[in-house]
Amino acid sequence: MYSLKEKFRDIFESSTFWGDIIIHLLDWMHDALLYCPKTIGTMIRWFGKIVGYSDGRTTSGTVEGINNKLKLISPLLSLSEYSE
């Protein structure tokens, strides 16, 4: 499993052309199908978005981080409304 994880990471670290990424990713998915079939199913559904990462190398990580902070803060804000 570790080698599969490293190979997946290397696909995006070493390739910049989306055509190469598609070929390498399909090979990786074939190799990983035996170990994680549900993950491969998810990757098939989101294949276009996964490959699209190669265009600008942008993720939604910043937005996800902000949403996570808001989830942590919102209970504190609602408690302060009732304490007055």
C-alpha cells in the first residue's frame, strides 16, 4: 500500500502534461483496484476533476480550511448569544 501511495503522489509531482497524468493515473488505478475498489470507484466518478488539478495545481484546501475554522467557532458564537 505504501508503494501505491508513493506512486500516486509521484504521478502529480513528476508530470505536468495532463495527457501523461491520464496515462499514469489509469495505470495506477489498474494496479490499485485489487486493494481499494471503493476508492477507484470514487476516482472514476471524479476523474475529470482529478486530472484537472494538473492545469493550475490549485485545490480547494484554503476554502476547506476556512470552513473547518468556522465550524469550530460557530458553537462559541451561538453560546455567547444565550449568555447575555
